[in-house]
Amino acid sequence: MTEAAVNRPSGRGRFISFEGGEGAGKSTHIRKLAERLAAVKLRAIVTREPGGSPGAEIIRHVVLSGMGKLLGPDAETLLFAAARDDHVRTVIQPALAQGIWVLCDRFIDSTRAYQGRLGQVAPGVLNAMQRVTIGDLKPDLTIILDVPIEVGLKRAAARRDGGAPDRFEAEDLKFHQDLRDAYRQIAAEDPQRCVLIDANADPDQVAAQIWTALRDHLLPTAPAASPA
Ligand code: TYD
């Protein structure tokens, strides 16, 4: 893929979100994709939710500590929304406007899956928050990494290296199975934007599938060749 092939006439950057359950490998594959984009001289930033801006990182600390849970599902969702509002306004929108690609570890589908499907926050509440926080902004492409829950939870535990699980890692097995189902449903409902990838495969194969998804969804006219 060449630099010319990936630059958009509008000059606006592309927005790619990564989603999945615990231990799906998002951070590894975001890093790999950022390296590949750098190899074709594309400016890209890597960011995450909840967090990604100084204000949102403070809220991240509150929700992942479990303190948000004490406020109840709607208020906890408001905390995610407040973090997203700051992140979108101060980091994501300015980067896209400058032609910089944004690779975001979790975005709106996390709220749909975790708070909507699992937290049972009403769709009307989620839609209202979505309107306020992101307006018309949607990822151009969402990569959903899918792994069996035993594999994901084992990876998450290895990453913690004996540390305590966070607010969501500590949920029970049914929660994680429902989460996986929720993501599969999101992928099925929006195939234009979402690509479900088997993240249980060898990491190089997963990275190759992500690159193919990017080419097919964002650059349908680009040549098939990709950097090694
Ligand atoms: P993080 O440590 O970033 O976990 P992971 O590596 O799994 O992404 O923790 C983020 C947690 O916050 C994760 O368990 C999912 C949850 N979350 C929500 O519940 N709703 C949201 O809108 C977002 C962005 C994240």
C-alpha cells in the first residue's frame, strides 16, 4: 500500500476503533497496526477509552477502581460518557481534522456491550448520551477481536501478574460469555463498519487479517500488497 493510496482527498484522518472482551489482544494489535501505518508514512495516534485525555484519564481511574459501580448503572454510564466527551473534543476530533489517523482502544461499542447489553442501561439513555458525546462521529472501521472467554481471561490474568482484577475483569464467567455474544451481535448488525476477527489465531495471522480488513473497508481500490 502506498502513501498516496491511503491519503484521503478530504485530508481528514481515518478513525479506527478496536473492541473485544478482556484479554482479546487489542493493545498488541493496535501497536502493530500503528507500526504498519508508520511504515507507509501515515501519521497516526494511539489512544484509549476510558481515558485518552487528561480529564478522561481521571475518570478512568474512578470507573476502573469500581467506585462508579456504587453509583448504579446509569450514573456509571454517565461517567464513561463524560470521559468520552472530553476525549472526543480534545484529542480525537482535532487529530482527524489535521489528517492524523486515530487508533482507539475501545469506543462507543464498549458502552453498547458493557453498559447496554450487560448493565441493562436503556437504549434511550445510551442514544441520548451518544448524541451528546459523539454527535455524528463514528469510527470508519471497528475491529472486533473475538476470543473464547477462557483464553481471554487467562491472558488478562497473565498480564496482571498476580495483581487484583479491575472492575470488569472481576465479573463472573456468564458476564464474559454475554459480553462475547454482545460483540458478535454488534458485528453482525453493522457489517459495513465492523469486522469480527478470530483473535485466538497466531498474532501474525491476526495482524494480517486486520490489515486486510483495513484495506477492504477503507481503501477498496488499493493494491493487495501490504508491508511485511
Ligand atoms: P482496560 O484496562 O482498558 O481493559 P481492556 O484491556 O480490557 O480494554 O479497562 C477498560 C474497561 O472499561 C474494560 O473492562 C471495558 C470497560 N468499558 C466500559 O465498560 N464501557 C466503556 O464505554 C468503555 C470505553 C470501557
